Amino acid sequence: MKRNEYDVIIVGGGITGAGTARDCAMRGLRVLLIERHDIATGATGRNHGLLHSGARYAVTDQESANECIRENMILRRIASHCVDETDGFFITLPEDDLNYQAKFVESCLAAGISAEVIDPKEALRMEPALNPDLIGAVKVPDGSVDPFRLCASNMVDAKIHGAQVLLYTEVTGFIKDGDTIKGVRTYNHQTHKAVEYYANITVNAAGIWGQHIADLAGVKIGMFPAKGALLIFAHRVNGIVINRCRKPANADILVPGDTVCIIGTTSTKIPFEECDEVRVTPDEVNLLVEEGAKLAPALASTRILRAYAGVRPLVSADNDPSGRNISRGIVCLDHEERDGLKGFVTITGGKLMTYRLMAEMVTDLVCRKLSVDKACETAETPLPGAGGKNFREVAEKIWENPTTVQKAAVARLGTTANRVQTSDSLDQSLICECEEVSVGEINSAIERLDVSGLTDLRRRTRLGMGTCQGELCGCRAAGMLAKAHGCADKARDDLKDFLTERWKGMYPIGWGDALREAEYTQWVYKHVLGV
Amino acid sequence: MRFDTVIIGGGLAGLTAGISLQEAGRKTAIVSSGQNAMHFFSGNFESPSADRDRIAALFAAAGVRTNAIDGQMLMPMGTFRDASLTLEDVTVFPDRHVADKALIVNFTGFHDFFSTFIADALEQDGTACRIRFVRLPEMEHLRLSPSEMRSVNIARAMDEHWEKVVADIRILHKDEDLILLPQVFGLKDASVLDKIRTALPARVAFIGTMPPSVPGIRTQMLLKRRFEVLGGTYLMGDEVTSAALHDGIVSSVTTRNLDTVRLFADHFILATGGYFSKGIVTTPTQVHEPLFGLDLDFPENRSAWYRADFFADQPFMNFGVKTDEALHALKDGEPVRNLFAIGSILGNTRKEDFGTAAGLAIRTAFAVVDNIKGENV
């Protein structure tokens, strides 16, 4: 085999691409994954992190609901280290129609989702953060899932099975031979080199940017970018996911995740050109704060950490360019059948929750085309790090008397935390105090997880995701990266980018304590440290 | 209780005003919540050289030695800043070629001193750098907790064990003409700095760390002591809760700890700082001064408070309490005749006259003190 030849090239390093790379590699294919930024930079890292039970879709879309609950149960098994089994409530407030509840429960049960009506008083006892005015509650098997961890785990396992991953590499064009795609032209933003890669099949798994990739290949996909804005609160106000029991609307889901909780979302159509630079507007922030407090009144007095927005890859299910037939379901396009273009397939639509199923569908298609007869095993095979009931149990299997730093590492990395050096007090020393990220964990990420900068490091370790938003740990970690990569200049520029990236999510909510923190950060970096 | 002047806020601005007033024989009280920007002071007064004699004299009387040298200050991230007056901890270099060879010494596992960045920057200006680490058994207890290897904790250990570190550095030192150390020495007693300089075989420069700032904390303690030695009343850990303001005159304030005992004074000085120390408070729609409800200018549209580039000049950093020429605070467009605003509560509203940062704090304090003493009226 020539160095640049593969069975399959996957374009996109979000959860769909990572899952597809894993599935293809597990079926014995020679896989190359190409991502123009870092892993999980698109919609994968810009959502609620909700492990949907499917209940939200039960009334309107039975098929999606059923897909969700099946994948929900699978992820609890194969990605236990990424999942927090919190359960979820669908609550009815006085201004909502309580009649909707019966229809909701019936639809859930029909889709195979357990839905138990709970007395409002009992619900309030189980979740004290709930709005005490609630008149109804239904318990469903929602949870929370860390999309960064899930994506990284899929990527790691794909590599274990032989896949190659190229980050910061952009597809700039396709190599065509008549009606067949033979490979891709790429440009690496770090080495500044243009390289060509060849494969029998190229999978377009670029999310919303899949429209552009399809354009490059010479086929049309009608995407309908919809921006969704969310807010992160500085405390884990609720322990159980809280949803509104009504037709899906704005700001009606509050998800606890790690040390924080997240309210969302909104839905605004945006032009495709804006997908790379989505901003959260003051109106969106105001709406999220106002509606969020209806789910959990404590939110009104809880510090907001940051605002962010993602773009849903909604796609027209057929060739209808009007957008009337938009689907939130999975769209798997065989461009040979659809457009007469061989060697090119697209997997899009869908949701974080159904990434594995999407990967399975497109890998099945790829295997059929390559005449590979091997069944999908991703629903049964745990991801690296999964295993053990809870993080305490896992930690106690690795270390005799785990310290809080070791437990924090297990909570993020699952069983693979055993690779993190924590034997020495130097390794256990904390770089990020908000999220308890140690020297050992950062070194381990730098060594094993393709980290080229601080923002990459954040996606893999939660560094800088806490209360101070990287103001203290950014500098410390930059020092470690400067040493590890032997390049202080790059690390200093990287620190500036990191702080500007953190600021992007802070200024939309820049008042009160968040502005106090921002002033302090301005002082420290401009006057004290001299960045 | 009655004072000539009550100062609200015990940071650099409040202490400078308090000491100056006590030196002039004015009975002064400072109400301090305990938090202030001295804990992240760079050591650079960021003030024009014209003022430096007066500042240096005030600090010297408090036992704080300063360097009045025009030159370049080496910052913790390896960049340089202009300096004309600094704390004695800070070495001011004539130019960026600080030495031919430098030895940079850090403590093993101390991530708040950025030796790699400093070495990289100095090498670009022709200084060959070697980074070495020291590790003392006397500091091992700090490592038991994963978040204890921070500047002030190390400085506490160094107050006792600095001689052992000096002995280690003497072994590490080869032929370098400059030794760079983190600013973790002399927390209690700055004379340790001179002893270290004498004991080492090359010039020594102390470089800043991530806050808390050891020189800043020491300076704050010395200034507070000076104020109290002069007879000033420092109400530590207290907060002004309300103020009596009628017809453009403040007659008294109340504090949380003193409860019903009011503080009366002829003059009041507001030195409560910016956002961080809550001198200025923000909500989604408002920027306000919480004690007196003083005038502040800010755009109604919140988006205009910020710029997307974090390192650009941020509009919100310019917001501050409005004053007249003499720094009387304005309320409803009128000056409050015995209430002055000094320090970072002014934001950048008086940047042209008084500069920013530490320079702003000290120079506005001097201006107000002169006014109160009647020298400039």
C-alpha cells in the first residue's frame, strides 16, 4: 500500500466522524480521518450535553424518539465514563396545559421510553431546584453526556484499531476521475503543506459544513443552519435534567453536567456564511435567563459562566431546496445513487445522541460498496475508559486510597486514568484548580491525545472550563506546553488565543461577578504578567 | 465617632491618602473590606518620573524602598515594560540585553513562575539562559495539598529557609553574570532581598509570579502599619453600609461592624476600587456606584460595553465615577462638596490627568490630600 492510500477517508472530526472512523476501523478498513480544526469544534461541542431519553421527540417524531432511547441505553454501556445517569423530569407549570402530560406519557411508552408520572411534591423532594409551582412531573431516563470526552474516546479507539487522524487539516478539493471521487486535496494549517490522499470511498461527515464539502465534490446538499444559544451556570443547580412538558420550545431544558448546569436552547435560522462565527446576542441571553428561571428559580441568582452557540446540521431530506421538508432525523446519502457520483457518501442530520447509529449506517454503506462483510460491533464494544459502576469504584481499582485528584481524573477518563502519572506529588499538583486538573493529567493529554494548543487541551481535560474561565490555569498550562513543545513563542500566542476564545463566551454575559472576574483577568494579564 | 476624614477603601489609593493626611496631622479613619489590588501589584508605579520623589518619600517613611530609575522592567511572561519608579524587588534594566548569560532558578513544581517564557524572551535579545530547579525538604509539606505550591506559601517557607536556597544556587551557578529568581522572598522582611544579593556570586533580579504578589502584600502590610503608627484608625474587615448625604454634603456613614455608631467627618474619600472590589457594580442593564449612587457614564446598549478582542481596550474598563476638576464626586450632575473619588473607581475617566493603575491610585490620592490640606485650593 502506498503511504497516502486508504480504504476510506472521513471528512470531519466531530462525533459523527469520530464514531464513523471507529466503526470503519473496527471492521478492518484502512481509515484516514481529516479535520480542519480540532476534535469536537462544531455542533458536537456546542450543545446541551443531554443524554436524550427521546422523550422530547416522543409526541412529534416517534422514529427519532425510538432511536434516542435505544442509543441512550447503548451509550450507558459503551461510554459509561462519559455518561452521568441523572434521570430527567418533564414538568408542567401552571401556564402549561396539564392535558399534554397524558399524551406525552402515552407517546413515550409507545416509543419504548419509560415515563412515570410523579406527584409534584415528591418530584420537588427528589429535585429541590424545581420550580415549586409545578403542577405535574414525569420521570424519564434522561441523563447527561460529555460530548468532548465521548468524541475523544471514539477517536482514541479508532486509532487503537489502526485509523489515522489528521487534525488542523482542511479539505481543499477532490481528486476526480470521470464520475468517481478518488481522493482529497488537503492543506495542513500547522505545517502549511498541501498533500493529496487517496481512498476508494470518501465519507462527508462535516456536519453543517458538509454543504461546503459536497460543493467541492460537485454535488448539492441543502442545509438549513439553525443557531442554538445556551448558557452555562457556575453551579450544578439541579441534579436531575429538567424539561418543560409541552411542545418543544425555547430554553426549556436544563442539564446538569460535571460542576455546572446548562440552559438552552434557542433556534434562529442563520445564513450559511455565518456558521463559522456564531455569536450569542443580548436578546438570546435575556430570553434564556428569563425562561431558565421558570424551570429552576435558583438560576435567577446563580452566576452565569459563559454563553455559547452551536449550529444544528438540519438538512432537507430529499432534493427539495425550499426547506419545507427539513428533517432532524439521520440522512445518509449515497451520491452514486443520488447524483451519479461514485466513491462519495454523506452522513448528516441526526443528533449527538444518535452518532453511533449514524456511524453504523454509513459504515454499512461503505462496507457494501467495498464488498466487506463484517458486522457492526460498536453497540456492544465499550469505548476505552468505560467500565465500572461509578468513578469511586474505578479509582479504587487503580489506586489503594485514591486522592481527590485521582478521583477527578477517573471521573473524566474512566479506566484510562490509570495512564495518568499521579504517583508523585509533583504530578498531582493542580494546574486548573476550578476543575481539579493535575500536572499528570495534562502531561498525559499532551502525550496521548494530539494536543497542539491550550484550547485543544481544554476540550480533552476541562482545563479552563471552571469559574475563573482559564484566567489562572491558562498561564500555567501554557508554560507546560512551551516546555513540552519546545516553543515559547507559539505557546505565548496560543495563550492569547485561548484567553480571547474564553472571553468570547464571557462578554455576552458580562455583568456582576462575571465582569468582576473579567476586570481581574484584564489586570493580571495586562499589568502584572505583561502578556 | 468623629474624624477629619473618613476614607472608604484600604488599597493603594486609600492608604496613600490616609498616610498623607495623618502626616499632616489630620485625624483619619480607613474602612477596609480587606480585599484590594495590592495583592496583584506588579511593583511598577506606572507613574511619570515627575512624581517619583514624593511617592518614594512616602513609601520610604513606611519602610518600603523603591527604585527611581528610568529603564525596562522584565515582566513575568518575558515582555518588557517602561518603568521609572518601582518597588525595590523589581530590577530595572537599562535595555533588553539584560546580561550575556543568565541563570534562571525556579522551585520544582512551582508553575506560577514562567521560566520558559522568560528564557525564550531573553535569548532573543542575546542573553544565553540556563533554567535550573531547586527542591528543599523544608518545602515538601506544601506538596501534600495539590494547590499549595503558590507564591505566598513558598514565600512563608522562604522567610525561614532562604539561606538553604542560596546555598543550592551557589552550587548551580557557573559563570552567569545574572541570576533570576521568582518574587517569593522577603514576605515579612524585605532586608532578606539584600542579604540574598550579597550572598550570591552574580547580580540578582527578582521577577514577578502569578498573583498573589509577595512584594505587593508586604507593601500593603507596611503601609497599613505606617498609617496606624501615625495614629490612623484602620477598620479592617469592615464595610460601609450606608451614607447620609443631604444638600450636596456627606455628614456620616455607618459600617456593618460598628452597627449604630456613625462615623462623622469633614471630608470623605471614596477609594473602593473598580468592579473586582465592588466599588462599581453591574447588572444586565446598569453600571452603578452602590454607596452614594454617584454619576457614571455608560452606553445603554450592553453590547457596547465590550470588544470581542480580549486584548483590545475594553470600554467597560473606562467606566468610572464622574468628578469635577478637583475630584469631587458628582451626583445628579452636581459635585458632592466634601466627597472625593480616587483610584480605580474612576476607571479611565481621568486617564489624561492622572494615568492608570498604581499611578492613578497614588496621584489622585495626592491631589485630593493637597486639596483637603488647602494647598491647591
